[in-house]
Amino acid sequence: MTVRQIERLVIRYRESGAAGLVSRKRGCPGNRRLDDGEAQHALAIIRGRYADLGPTLACEKLYECHGIRQAKEAVRRLMTDAGLWIPRRQRPPKIYQPRARRACLGELIQIDGSEHPWFEDRAPQCTLLVYVDDATSRLMTLHFTATESTFSYFEATRQYIEAHGKPVALYSDKYSVFRKTGSNKDGNRVTHFGRAMYELNIDTFCANSSPAKGRVERAHLTLQDRLVKELRLLGISTLAKANAYAPAFWQLTTRTSRSRRRACSMLTGRCGLTRTLSYRASINMRTARQSG
């Protein structure tokens, strides 16, 4: 406020007391108030021709087809008052049919990557690969990596199998690591990760939406809160140190029992696991198919 405005307020206070400090524009129509006739005309057009359009599109059509130029929020307010539009916050929540949990630990593992500043400002942003059991919502494997790639999932899957055994199936999103939109020149649409899981006799499924794999999505929120603070308290700011600490973290946050230590059959040898979870194996298989 300027000095002149303060002087005017002081004069009003001396003349009328506290009531003189109230703005004299109170109760008067605003200078930018929408004309009632124009508003009713626009609302009649929307009700007759654009009742199923959203406020933004209706605002554009009013200007393009009828020459009525109104602000988007003004059109939104008109449609809301007329009952033609329900604000998102006032809509009833969508009810999704919950998917029943699997019966046993290790029967289905939800996997996903979360890109987040896990080390805050101490290091660049990285990705955490999270493996969550569908039956118990138990954290099974955490693996820090620079990017979410096929080789990163190979490393994380190897850690899981060596620690817990071979799962029955993996449940993921439709990321390019797990699902190809097109096919190769030979007509093959299987990704390298899918090829490796096929050799290990592990089924892979892709979710159609994020709520379908909600257990791993909720785990992301918990980890982005608790794990970030744990890394800060321990002074960890590198991928190597974070991966070394990850097993201790998920073991501390998981209630272990004798009946849940081993879920599925273990692989008989690690040499087969090393051969399968490698890029060279897919190259050799492709060469053999072409030569055959």
C-alpha cells in the first residue's frame, strides 16, 4: 500500500470509524462481470448442441462456430451451475473390481521400476526396481539402477531367484522391456526378457492399468518416503552402496517366518541362470534359427 492510500484510510477511519475501512465496492457488480444476456445465450447454445462436451472444448466451439469469446473457466462455471458438468473433485470415486490375491508366496510377483531422486541432491536421479509378492505384499527384491532396461531387470531377476527361488509368474506393465508393439524382421515379437523367462519356465503377464498392479504401486509410495530417509541417515549416495544396503532394508521391513522362507523350486545350477539371463544367449538362438 502506498502512502496516499494509508492517508485516505486514516481520514475514513476518523470520519466513520472501523466501518470506513471497508471497501466501497462491496455489494456492487464487478467491472468484469459476465453479462447475463450473453451468458444465457452461450448456455442455451451449449445446452442445445454441446451438452456432452467438456468446458474446454465447448469454449473453443463457441468461439469457432458462434463467435462467442468467453474464458474457459467462465464456461466451466456456467456448465457447472447448469448441471452440465461435474467437477472432478465432486465426482464419485471409481470402483474397481479387486483382483483376488494369489494363494501362495512366490506364485505371482509384481515387478515395476520407480524413477525418483532416491539420493535427493547427493547424486543424480536413478531408478529402483521393486519386486513385490502378490499373495503377501512382501518386498522380495530391491535393485538400484541408472535406467530401467532389460539388463537391469536381468540383474534384479537373478538376485530374486538366488535369494528366494524361481517364481511361478511375473506381473508387469506394458513397458518395452516386457512387451513389443511391433515384430522383428523374422516375425518374432518376444522381447529379450520374455525369452529369458520362457527358458526359465516363468510365465509373464502385462497389466492393462496401474491399479491392476496396485501392490507394487503402493510399495513405491512407501519406499519413496522411508527408503529415501534411510539412505540419507546412512549417508549412502551411490548405486553400489545402495544395492549393498537394499537386502538389509527389505529384510527388516518384512516379517519372516519358517513357512514362507522358500516359495518355489530352486534352480539346480547357477551356470544355466547366467547363460539364460544374458544378451548373448538371444543372439545365439536367433543365429541358430536363421541357419536352421
